[in-house]
Amino acid sequence: MVEPIVVARADHALSRRDIDPDALKVLYRLKEANFVAYLVGGSVRDLLLGRRPKDFDIGTSAHPYQVKRLFRNCWIIGRRFRLAHVTFGRKVIEVATFRRQVPASEEATEAAGTRADTTPRDLLIHHDNTFGTPEEDAFRRDFTINALFYDIGTFSIIDYVGGLQDLRDRVVCAIGDPEQRFREDPVRMLRAIAFASRLDFTIDGPAAAAIGRCGQEIGRSAPARLMEEFFKILRVGASERTFRWLAEAGLLAWITPELARAQTPALWDSLARLDAYRRRFGPMPEALTNAILLGSLVVPLGFSARSFHSRGEPPPVTLGVLPLPRRDLERLRHVLALQPRLHDVPASPRVVASLVNRSAFAEAVTWLEIHGQTPDAVQHWRRPQQERGAGRVEPPAPFRPRRRRRRPRRPGPQG
């Protein structure tokens, strides 16, 4: 049993005014139902650093279906561990029951016993859903700065692992033995570098040394999960620094040798432009889609609209073990194919209406703004884009083939 550091409301700067109103609704309803409810993870970290969190996640003593009974707008997701998603329009507040880290030996024993004695439904409940206490939940997390809790009942910060001191020292520190934690989940090495790059932190000595020793373990990670982490890196506005750091640490070569070999000025310039654009906004702009994020990474490697020939052929660019989404590459091809048309200004009203009504038009203008280096062209196309959003751009007139005139038939001989 570890006695946590509890920081009273008067001694910290986190205010309920900075928490998403819908997250507060979830926290208060859980509290009113006599469950423990904490704001957890990265949202607490970012609020203490004076940053706007991307997500507001909640930890609770309520089990997933107890959460569902409290919220009509709740969906249960996940196979290995059930999570409750409480939806407010397009916004999702993730609610997770406190859980504990199961040692590999215990997990194997539990799995074997469950297969022999219970049904598949029991396997889900007793084996995968290993619920725990707030303390156990804190110690199963990856880094100390991500294991802080905000208690909606007392408005206090709860710290079991020393995360508050690491925030003050601006250092990313693993919870427990870093080598063991990185071997348990190699993606944590990538996340350590991503957090340090985004927050302008350092990585503490033992964790940095463990990354050097365990780098090749990153190849054991699920490719889809690595692709998801790459998209996260590209979304936050610190991708150039992160990828440089990944290359220096040797992780990039184990994930995607193509990027490790292609450390060219074109690649770093592309990522720097993407970061500069992203930092201009608070929430993620809608037009900055996965296609543009991926394009900022693969276009410097030789991807072009012409290189993507037919649906039956593989993509012209590969990134090691990463499964490049075919849908995003196809969308990127459309974005790149529009670029010559967007550089051709001024254009006739018919051409403008035709381009504005293309499905990829907004993304194409965003790409032009990030990578085109033609501010006049961007300004020219922003106005019809805004008019399209207001519903004032007329679609081009439909093509109607000209009807051929029928020649009159000659009268036949009269009998």
C-alpha cells in the first residue's frame, strides 16, 4: 500500500473551468451514484502544464455496464478490456474502470484455468477485465506524468508515482523498471520520445538507456498500433523533432527503414511545414485529414498522383511494417492531382464551380497552404471554399448532348 501525495485545491492551478463541460457532467453523475470518479492521464498532465487537452478521460470504480446504466448515450467497446464511451454529438468521453497490471505468469495461469472451468463469457469477465484500485491503476500506467488523478469529489490532485515532481523537472520517467516496461509493451519507447518532443521534456537516464538496449523490440508491436501512433505524432505539431529523435535513438530503422534512410532536407522541410500549420490551431482542423498527414511523410519519399496507377496494384511507397491505409493513399492521390489546377489562377467561373464541388477540394486547398508556397493562390481559393460552405457556389451546368435533327422521310411511290 503506497500513501499518495494529495494536493489540495488551494495548492494547485487546475480549475474546473478548464475541464470540458461534458466531462464534468460524467464525473458528477458518477459521483452522485456513489462511485469514485477521477479525471485521469494526459488531461490532468496537460491542464497542470497550462495546455489544452486533446481528450478528457475518466477513471472510475464503476464497472462498464454500471456506467452504461447511468448514461443512455453510452456504448461499451473493446474486447480485451471493456471501456465505456459516453457520446455528446461527435465528442466522446472515455470512461475506464480502474484496473491493475496482471503479471505474465499470473495471466497465463488465469487463462489456463478459465479455459478449463468457464465459458467464453466468463473468460471476458474474469481474465481480460482485471479490475483494480486507483493505486493499482496508477502503477499499471506507462509514465509518471500520465498517472496523475484529479478527484472531482475533493478537487484535489492525487499522485501515487511521483508524477508531480517529474512535471516540475520536465522529465519523462517510466513507472517501475523501464526495461521491463518497454519489453512488456515496446510501443512505450516510441511514446516516451513522442511525449518528450511534444512537451519539450527530457527522458530520464534509466529510460533512455533502456530504449538503447530494447530498440529492436519495437518490431514485435502490432503494425496497426504503430501506424496509429505515427498518426498521433503527425497530428500534434512536433513531428519533425519527434522523427529526428526516433532516428537518433535507432527506433525508426526497426519500424520503417525507408524513413531511416531518407533523412533528407525535403523530408524535414515537409514535416516542419506541417508542424507550423498545425500549431496555428487549437483543436485539430477538419481539413487536416489522415491523407494530408500521411502525405507530408510519404511525398518526400517519391509518392505522387501519377505513381498510383490502378486499384489492383500495391501502393508505390512502403514504410517498413506500417500498414499504409489504402483509402488514405487514394485520397492523397486525388489531393495531389488537384494541385496543378489550383495553381492555375485566375480560373473561369465554370472551372471554379467544378473544382469547388470536388470531394477532395478542401483537403487540396489545405495541402496547397501547407506545401504549395503560393499564398496568393491559397487566398484565391479560400473565398470559393467559404462560399461553398455557405451553400452559395452553383454547381456546373450538367452536360446535355445535342439532339440530332431527324431528316424527313421521303414519300414512297403511290400505288
